[in-house]
Amino acid sequence: MTQVLFSYPGGRVGFALLLMRASLVILVITVNVIPIPASWLAVSTLLLSATLSMGFAVRITATLCAVTIAVTVWPFDSTNDMPFLVCALNALALALMGPGSYSIDAIAFGRRTVQF
């Protein structure tokens, strides 16, 4: 008996996950355009956004996006950091749901048919 760790839903659900990945990429790029003197943050944001938009290692990448956003705005202020919190929650939700069928992960590790 095998346990399925990843599912790659298609159709409307797969398209919704594609839109969620795109919205997270847009949020991460626009939210992290703040005057921070750390160049590693800018480089990590661009790398995470590129891999997330292609759908490569989505669960790991979305979790790293949430961590990057949390590091960016720590400690939280209740009035000014609401977009950051929304972006971090979006990243965590995507990490829990997975990549969907329109991703590199689905192409590389998707369903396979074994024929004898």
C-alpha cells in the first residue's frame, strides 16, 4: 500500500492553484520592495518568485516565501503590516495545497502509467 504525498488536480482546481501561485509571486515582489539594506533579501525574493512561478518545489518554495516575509517584517505592527500577513498566509496555504497540474512538479513527478 503506497501513500500519496502529492496530488496534482487539474481543471478548475489546477487553474485556481496556478492563479494562487501567480498572486503569491506578485505579492512577494511588491511587498518586499521596501528599503532594506540586505541584498540577500532581494536575491532570495527573486529566486523564490521565479521558482514559484514555474511551479518547481512549490511546497518548499512557498514555505520559504512565508519565512522570508516573516523575517522582513518582524516584529509585526498591527496597522502597517497587514499586507505582509496576508502574503504570508497565502504562502502557507499554497504550501499546504501543493502545486497543481500546471507546474513543473506535475510534469516531473505526476501520474505515470505502467504498461507491461
